[in-house]
Amino acid sequence: MDAVKAFSDSGFENAQIDQVFGGAYIQELKLAIIDSPSDVDVPYILSQWDRGSIQMNAYSLKDLTKVLSTDGEKWYLQEENGETELPVLEPRMAILYNCGARRFCKD
């Protein structure tokens, strides 16, 4: 318990982190996807304290679905010079993306 009190007393609980974290925030899903495992600790601690904030690039599914799709095995990114295929490294992210797209991006 001493460690928790020391952490609270340090002023970190209200931290406003100025660096932009690697990853993306998907607005409709209220989901932060953090690229680097070493970056997970700070947002997790802030969320547990329900205080502080971090900065991330934010995206709307409505904009993403115009250029990004997945079949669960690959991501398909439409670029100016054609389509790029990337492997799905985390199948749960592909599932969340498709479910979110179906819910929030109905034509």
C-alpha cells in the first residue's frame, strides 16, 4: 500500500503526456491500439487512476473503411498506386474492425 500512496503523491496520477503514442485511437469503438508493448504501461496506469491523458492519432471507422478492409487473414490497404496486402498479426483486431465497420458504417 505504501507504493500506491507514493505513486499518488508523486503527481503522476494527473499526468498530461505530451508525446504522441504509437498506434491509433478508433473513435467509434473508443479503442486505443498501442503499437509498442513498452508504451502500454503509462496509459494503463492512467486509466486505472481514471486521471491524466495521452495523445494518439485518432481515426474514424467511416474514413478507414474507404481505404482499409480485412478478410481476417490479410489487411487490404487501398493506396494511390494500388492495393497493399499486409498480414493480420492479431485476428481479434480484424474481428473488432469488421464488427465495428458493420455497426457504424452501414451504407
